[in-house]
Amino acid sequence: MKSICKFFLSLLLLLFIQGSQKEPSEISYSKNEDSTITVKLSFVGDIMCHTPQIEYAKIGSDSFNFLPTFKMVQQYLSDSDLTFGNLETVIAGKSEKYTGYPLFNSPEELLDALKFSGFDILFTSNNHSLDRGAKGVERTIRQIENRNLINSGTYLSQHSRVSLLVVEKNGLKLGILSYTYGLNGNFLPKSKKYLVNVIDTSIIKKDVTAMTKKNVDLILVYYHFGDEYSRLPSKYQEEIVSKTFNYGADIIIGSHPHVIQPVRFIEKSNGKLKKGFVAYSLGNFISNQRWRYSDAGVILNLEIKHNTANGSTWVSEVKAIPTWVFKGRIDNKNQFVILPSDTTALALIPEYLGKEDIEKLLESYNDTMEILFKK
């Protein structure tokens, strides 16, 4: 009972924190309400596929079903105008053998499940991008495109790399850039340096400047960076974020540590927003990492307002839906299922959750809220 009370106290705290995230300095109202448009963006962290996940999803000798993994969060992912996630695996095909860590290669059905669940844009620049070489990068991009999804951070050509990705939604033009700290010791072919964006501040500055010239309303940068399992950003992360904001970026989303790190508004000297918004790490959205902090993730929702009359843009709301990964038997089948925190808040606790599962779910919720909005 004490843990349940703690949960609802945390929920009240969440509502208070969400209200405090509105930045008065960012808001510019127009007398004509029709000139203001709203776009809702949702972000999740690492989408991983370890060997047990592949085994649990298998439904035939050569077929897989990952849909059950996302069934409890589909409504949240589909509700947004644009939903983003980090695809931390490649889709290199059956001939390369399906494997998890340390060299990831996942079945195409994973992409089918992501598409069905509401994802729109997948970040593909991470330390596992080259797990199956250049062919793995290229096939992954093509499989994403075949499903009418968009990828950011890896490319099929130099022309594609320098074109820069701009996505328009509800009248808002969003410029998107993505980079990774490294490639696990793998090297890009000399003739294909464009394949994966690696963090280089001189290149990033050039990209942000070029994106600004495209007259976008906001610039979003994704970084795969940080120290694994650290719940606070490193000095390196903070330095890269500060530089990127001052280059002109407005929103920075990060992952790689496999645990959640804080979100913050940061003063900056350039770009459309007066204060930049950064989420240093959104943790694991789905993986087989079962220990505390790494079995938790979050769906981070940003509501963006844009005044088409005067060109002002601001972050009007920040909301978080903490998540936790269940691994066990449901209907006599082994399954991985991402559970939203309000499964408990609404008293809709799945019958397959045991006492220990419920305790871990509540623990992960409290951990996430404590870390996410930590000053």
C-alpha cells in the first residue's frame, strides 16, 4: 500500500512539473488565433533487439511477430503528429543471420511492428550502424523506405547526405540532423564516408548553418552519445549540447547510455527558440536489459506552437509517459511487452503481472520521474 501511495504522490508531482515546463519567455501570442499551429512530437530512446526478443517473436521457421511488444503503447505513439525512435540494430537480411549483441541484425518484421505502432522517423546513426558493414547500412535504409518510414543519420549517397532532411507537418517545417559518437571500432569505407554521420563539431556547425538557410521553423538534432548506464550527462555531452545550441539548433534528443538522463531548458544565443530543449538520454524503450534503470524508458511528448503570422515558435508543453518492459509468459507464450506507467494509475494492471513485476514497474516509474526532471 505504501508503494501505491508513493506512486500517486509521484503522479501529482508529475502534473505539477509538467505545468512548470511552459517557458513564458518562449511564448508569443497573436491576436489572430487562426495564425497559430500546433504540432505534437513524441520521442523514445533505444529500440534494441537482443537474441531473446528474436526468439520470443518467432512464429514460424522464417517468420516473426513483434506487434505484441508495442500493443500497450501503440495508442500513445499513434496519437502524435510525428513519432521518433532510435533503431539500434540493422536490418541486413536473413542471409546475414539474425543475432543480438554484440553484432545486431534483426528481422524485417521489427520494422513492420514499428510502422504499425505509429513510428514515423527512425534515427539510424548509432554505434551499431556498421554491425553488418556498408551493405547492412544500405539495406536497413531501403527496408525503412519500403515501409514509407523516414530514417535520419545514415545515407545511400553523398547527395542524400548533403541534401539535409526537412519534414513538414501541419505547416511546421522541421529540420532533422543525427550523429553518433562512434561505430564500435568499425571504420567507414573511404569511398563511402557519407554512410553514417559521426559527431564532428565542424561538420555539425556546417550542417546546422545549411539547415538554417532552408528557412525551417525548428532544428532538431539527435545525438547518440554519453557514458553507458550513467544517469547524469557527462561533461562531453554538456559541451556538445552547448555548442550545438549556439550553432542554431533548437531541440536536442539523445540516447546511448541505456538509462534515462535529465531533460532541461538551456539558454542559447542562436536559433528559433530563446531556450533550447535537451533530453540527454531517453533510455531503453525496448531491450533485454533486465536490471534496474535499463528496463525503463519514456515516451517524451513535446507540443510545439508556431505562429505563422510573425514566425515565432515555442515549446508549449512537455509531458512524459514512463514505460517499463515486461518479460514473461502471456497466454502460454513468452513475450516482451512495453507497459506505460498509467497502466497502474488507471488501475488497469494486466493479470499476467506478478507482485514482483508490479513492484518493479512502480520502482521504474519513480526512478524515471526523479531522474528525468532532476535539476
